[in-house]
Amino acid sequence: MKLSRRLVLRGLGGVTLSFPALESLLPKAAWGQVGRKRFAIFVRAGNGIVQGSGSDPERFWPDTPGPLTTAGLSTTSADRATSELAAYASQLIFLKNVRLQFPRGSCGHAEAIPQVLTAASQTGGTGNTPRARGMSIDWKIAQANNAPGTAPLTFMAGPRQTYIGEGLSWSAPEMRTTAERSPLNAFMRLTGLASAPPEVQRLIVERRKSVNDFVRDQLRELSGKAQLSANDKRRLALHLDAVRDTELRMTCDLDPAQVTQVQAITQPESNDVRPEVVRRFMDLSAWAFHCQLNSAVTLQVGEGNDQTMYDVNGTRYPRFHWISHRINSDGDMGTPIPNAVELHHQVDRLQLRLFKYLLDRLAAYPSAFGANLLDDCAAVWMNDLGNGPPHSADNTPWIIAGSAGGSLRTGLFVDHQKKPNNLVLNTLGSAVGVRKANGALLDDFGEASLAPGVLSNLLTIS
């Protein structure tokens, strides 16, 4: 059993179980070197929002930039989509009017999504062919904070066969990262079960064994260490509970009558289970951060032009992309969809309820450095477009939750005034610990043609 920053127990059948560092098992000098671990997750929604542009009413943001309060979001701004996040007001940053800087041509969706986390232009081409000319920020964070060679986690809730697939994560110029569509497959890889014998995998999936069971001897040795503090014993017990809770969510220990939740595991690419798959990936991301398996995640909700037919309040909506066009078409000609603006607003609210689920999961894990894991994170929700018609990229919305270990000032609603997104990415990278070679804050991420800088009004560090 190696006592280091990352404690990993290895058991029968290739199963591994990772823990956050336990303070009482490390020498004081070593604990001081561990430092505060910071994490970033980027959740992308598509097709724009209803935010007062064009002929749309304002149904997303509060009326006035400034401080955020739970009372203000839940009462004065109750008709706005962001009211769904009222419980976390003090831990939020709303960024309005973030601009994607580079031109788009034949397909706004395919040419916007590669820019979101790269702040880079895209290669030529038409339709669904454009590729980012730069690395995305999740890879930059992973290179700085992960174990050497550990790539960021890249997830997508959506079909594999589609016109515009994944487009958030880029390991290098024009090198798109393939997204995992199955939460269960991702869980199996993270625990070493993917390479375990089939009989071991079957025991886990059928819920007859837990990952904890396969490392029982090492757990017994760890739990019996005399120097284990009461606080670490509590963290160890909570950690084991979290492991079991996560694997039950991944293998669906649910009432069979809850059909969509079962299908989220067995048929993860199906339209009918899109929100459930999003939740399962959020479960897995929170658990991976808690176990210090990774420091960076991207989660794309829907295709590039999200075609999901969402169920809202018991009603099956038309394709979301059609709703965002206000007509029954992917183009500019089609029969009008009645009440399309309201339908779009309700999907916006659904997307933010899903984001709140992520915040709830992060807040459920204790932190060695703050109240909970959300305190150690920058959890980001964004859209690669600003609105429905005409799918502008000058006014994209960003929401950040968590202070990234105290590096971010939260409880703020800020108008970014159509400045480019590289400033946001520099700020987020710096907040979670990415630095330039000279030790200075990251201020030059993205294409070289963009002016460098950070949003110093959002940072507590320099």
C-alpha cells in the first residue's frame, strides 16, 4: 500500500479503488506538499437561449448585473431560467455576452462548438467538417493537474451516428477527442473493471459484488492503521459509501418500473433517456473528482445541433433544434411551431435543473480543504450559441459555480460586453492552477491573434 498524494488500492481481478489523500497517513512535510486539488467540469448545452435578443423576451438572466442572492433569483427573477440555480446564488458567477471571436460560415453549430473551449479558429470546410486549430482548455488543465499521461474525461449524452457529433474537446490542433457515450463503460474503465475477467464484471453489473469487496483485504489493513485519525476514519467511511452509491447509479439499482433510468444504462444513446444519461455522467464526474482520478471533464448535452425531443412536465416536445428555429425544420423554411419561444425557455430551465443536479452531487462530497467538493471546483455551464434565430455567437452565456479553492469571486452577475471567450478560459485555467512556464497566471490561451488577459475582477489571485 503506497502512501502518497493518491492512495490506490489494487484488488482481485484487476479492480482498483482510489482515495483522496488521508492526512494522518502522510508525514507532515508530505501533506504540506499535497496542496489543494482543484477541478473543472464544462457542461455544454446547444441551440442558444431565450435572452432578449431579436424578437425574444428576456427569460434567462436577472434584470440587472451585480450581486446575486438566493432571494433575488427565487422571487424577483423567478420567471427567468437562472432562478433554477437560486439555492447556489452565493457560489455562482453569471457571465453574459461572451463572444466567440472567429467567423462562422455554412453551419453555425459545427463552426461554433470547436471554438468554445479552444478560443481558436477552425479549419475550412462546409457542413459538419470544421475542426479547431487549437487545444481545448480541458486538456491544458489535465496536463497541469493530472498524473502524467492522464487525459481529461470526455463525455457526451447523445447518439454516435449524427450529423454533428462531439466537438468540445481537442487534444491538439485538429485532433478531436472521441467522447464516451456510456456512463457504465466509463465507470468500468475508471475502476479497472474494463480489463477485469468477464465473471468479475458480471458480479458488479448484477450488483452481487461491490468494487469495495475486491479490495477488502487492503481496506481492512488501511482501516486498522493505528495512526488513522477520527476525521480520516470518517472520510474513509464516506468514501466507501460514495463508491457504492456511484456504482449503484452506474449499474442502475432501481425499481424496474423506472424504465427510463434503466435505459440510461442499457441504451445510453436513446433520445428518451437523454437527461438520465446527463445525470449519470454528472454522478461519475463528481465521484472521479472526489477520488482524484481526474481534474478535468467535458460533458456535451446533445448533438452539435441538439435534436433531442425533451419531455417537460409530461409533454413530449418537438426536436429542440426545430424549436430553436421556431419552425418544424432544420433550415429556414417550415411550418411555425406554436409557442416556440416558451418551449425554448422551458428547455433552458430543464438544462439548468440538470446543472443544479451536478452542483448538488459536488456539494454532497466532503472536502479536506473546504466545506465540500464544490468549493474545490469550477463547474461551468455554457452554450455555444447565444439565441435561437439567428444563432448568434456574439452573446453566448456562461455560468460558473464554485470558487476553485477560493480563487474565484462568486455571487456575481457580470456583462462580458461581447469580449472574446479566451479571457474566460484564461481566468478559469488560472483559477484551477494552470500557470505559464514562468509561474505567472495563464493569460495567453487560445489563438495568438487574440489579445491576452484574464478577468481580474473575478480572480482573488494574481
